[in-house]
Amino acid sequence: MKLEKLVGDRFKERPSDCQIDSHATMIRGGYMKYVANGIFSSYMPLKRITRKIENIIRDEMDKIDGQEVQFPVVMPASLWQESGRYESIGSELLRFNDRNKAPHVLGMTHEEAAVHLVREYGQGYTKYPFMIYQIQTKFRDEARPRGGLIRVREFTMKDAYSFHTSQEDLEQYYDKCHKAYENIFARAGVPEVISVQSDSGMMGGSISHEFMLLTPIGEDSIAICPECGYRANMEAAESIINNTKDADSKEMELVHTPDQHTIEEVCEFLKAPAEKSCKAVVYQKNEDDSYIVVFIRGDLDVNETKLRNFLGFDFHPAVITEECGIVAGFIGPVDITDNCTVLFDSSLKNTNNLICGANKEDYHYTGLDLDRDVANVEYHDFAKIAEGGICPCCGKPAINISRGIEVGNIFQLGTKYTKSMDMTYLDAQGQSHNPIMGCYGIGVGRLAASVCEAKHDDYGPIWPISIAPWEVHICAVRADDPEVKKTADELYEKLTAMGIEVIYDDRADVSAGVMFSDSDLLGCPVRVTVSPRNLKEGCCEITARDKSFAHKPAVADTAAKVQEIVNELKAQLAVK
């Protein structure tokens, strides 16, 4: 490939609307172009990268007996009505009517389509187990697309679905997929990706894991215990608080706290630490706007995913009116209005002498003892695990909170979809059962962007050779020099004949600085420079994009040396 013919421009300036490095780098490098919010077109370099990622994924899925299929992008609403998700999923699911007024959806995930494809096939137990997968365009109407390809509305994803006749069989296959995912990320050049326990969310199921690339720009928070290796998405991590009651429980006292609305203001006003307070967090049910009040220790935050899973319905932050009976800024559990659902976080268990709202303007209570002052208190885990928190696995106060980008996920779905969509099989005794499902996803574009985020410098991406747009970048500096042009042309032909992927820059009208800048932005792992100065020395210059090596072989030996380097780089990423 001649660089001068490559569609797409490269430029020095960082776009002002790019908040993270990978987004800026991929725009500057001519990888993609903005179309609409969360929607991008791909130029050739990005398309070559994603194709290589897809082929790695295919290879690993095929190794565990996956069968590639393809589901439609557009599906009739009836499939999603069968599963119950047509009504339960919010505005992320794009719904529309065709010309005949029949309701349809754009696929954001394909569990329904998978069941539809195989429910007639899988009527006998001898058909099991099996796994089908696709690499397909999807659309999810994200409220807040960000970070270029990190969070988009239209994206390419590999999603796989396995079907089993027992939980034990699913668990065995789940472990195989887990290993296959580790192989995929290692081969893509990011072996540092870790798996963490996660919340299944709208997918359903009981057990799930996310694969995270740890980075400060990640939108997910990960709880990690360095003592025992426990790892979980903060949404799924249990918050453990061990409280000890004060020896004496004081009597409740009504205290005037004028204009002290927040828990921080109240604690400062009363000279008490936040952990000795009981704060209220208020939501409203989406369906009917009824109020939900969660009481939690003042130094902690509500984990809304845990709350949503407990309630079984969606909600939003409350708008508190004068008519609702709740006094904003002064809400407490004693004599609270009956017009709301009241919940208590486990962080309040075994506490006393707390500060809380008095449900009266400008007043709080001191000396709250929930077990004494509030009837029939039930405690549940609604809190976000905190830095330095107690590890749910080993029990040590060692939790670290890191940020990460989710690049893949796997779920044990159980019978959520096969039962709702009436997929059954007959066992050896003629008894009818619903198959048990597993689900396994990887975002192709997001993985490419995540690799770029993890492996770049100030000048551009540093692509691992397994997914680089080209393996070798030839720069013919002073291509108007006949000897330079002849040498570079012959090298290009030799390397291409060897099966090495080469991008060749023989532009005679650009400076060496521009040439090297474009080379850095394309991020190929190996650069070969042919220049008048090198030829005077009888050599070519071979350098690594990551600066890990530099060689000056004789001109006649350059092609063989490049092949040796390429083979070594590939071997480093090979899965053993």
C-alpha cells in the first residue's frame, strides 16, 4: 500500500472536542470520521485493525466449537415482546414502525434472535451442547456517548450464545469461554486485561464477569483486593461495614439546625463525624413517581445498581415537592411520612448515637438508635464499596478502587430467555425442559480504542503487531533521489513477496519530519528508513515504534532482518 493513496488525512493538532487520548489519536491519525453523536465511519487503517481483531476472535471461538452465524440488525418487536424486554428496556432500545405500521427494533443485543434461530433445532437432548456466535453491527441509543469508540451508539460486537442441558455443563463451558477471552486479549496485545465479577443488569442471569482494561479514563470503577486477588465491578461488590455501638445510647434530642441542609453541613454544625450520621437519599419510581427513601451512613453513597436489583424496577432522582410530605434536607427515619417506601442500608446496622433529620424544617435529631427508635428495621446492602473497605472474600480492610474500560463480558443466563420464549427439549426420559444459556460479548471497536488508550505516546498509537494496520512502515526519505527510490522500491517488493504487510511512504514532496510524524500516527511496530545518509553507509535503518530496538543492517540484509523482527514480535504475542 502506497501512503500517498491512503484515503484520510493526518494532522498535528489535537481536536478540541476529544477528551481522551485514544479518541484524539484516532482522529488525528486518519482512522475514523465523526458522522453523528456516537456514530463514526472507519477509514482503511481502522478497518484493517478491527478485521484482525475479528479474526482473532473467530479463531478462539472456533477452537471451542463455536459456529458463526448472522442475525438481522432489524427485528420484529414480537421477538422482544416474547422475552418481555420490549417493555422493560428503556430508550436505549430504538423502536420504529415499518411502512405497514408493524413495530420493529434495531438490535442492541441478540438473545431473542439466538433463541428464535435454534428453538426448533434444539428439541432433542442429543443436540446439546452447542454455541453460536456472530460479529454484527448493533445500535444502542446511549444517552451519553463519549471517548470516540469507547462508548458509541452504533458499534460492531461479537456476541455468542451457548445452550446446555445442565448447569454443570454450562459452568464447564463458561470456564472455556473465560480462557478463550484471556487468549483473545493476550493475542490482541493487552494481556493486562483482568476479569472481574459484575452485575448482570438487563441481560439477566445469576453469574457474570466483565473483562476490564485498567486505565484512569475508564468509566467503570473496580474494587480490587491486593491481599487475596478479589476483583469486582463496584456495581456488584458487596459493601461490608463492621460497626460497634457506643457503650451508652443517648436519648434522642431535637436540635435546631437552621439552613443546614446537606449531611456535610449538619455534621460540621454539630461537630460530629459523617460516620455518626444517618442520611437520606431520595428517588422516585419511574412508573408512578412514588417516593423511595434510602437511609445510609453519612460517609457512604448509594449503589443504584444494587438498589435497582433489590426493587425490581427503575427509578430516578427525586423532585421533592411541598405536597409529598417529605421535608427536603431534613429527612429522617423517625415518624417519616407513610407516602414512601423506606429502606435501610446495612451500614446502619449495630449503630447508635447518630444524627438524622427530624422531618421538620431546620431541625435534626441527635442520639438516634435505629433498633430502639424505629420499628421493624430491615437492613440490606445498598452501599458502594469504598477505598480501604473490607474485602468480601478475605475480610481484610484492603480494597483499592481503580478505573477500567469494559472490553468484554460473559454471563450465565440460565433459562431467562428460553423459558419466556418457550424453547424446550425432551430429555432421555421424554421430559420437557428449558435449555440453559450462556452469553459472551466483545466490542470490536471498543477493544481497538482501548488498545490505543493503553499503548500510545505523545506522537500516536503503538499498535501490537497482531492488530497493527500494517506490520512495517517504509519511509523513503528524499524519494526524489534515484538511489533512495530504487532501494526503497525493491525493499517494498521483497517484503511484500515475503507476505509481510507494508505501508510505503515514497512521497517526494514532504519533509522527513512530516514522514516520521505520519509514521508515528499510523503506529506500525516496525519502521524502515531509506535515506541518502543511510545509503552512504551502505545500510538501512530499522527502528521500533516503541523505541525498544534499532538496527542498521546492510541494504542486502535488510529484508531478512525485517522478517526476523516481525516473526519475533508475533511470537511474543502467541498464546502458549
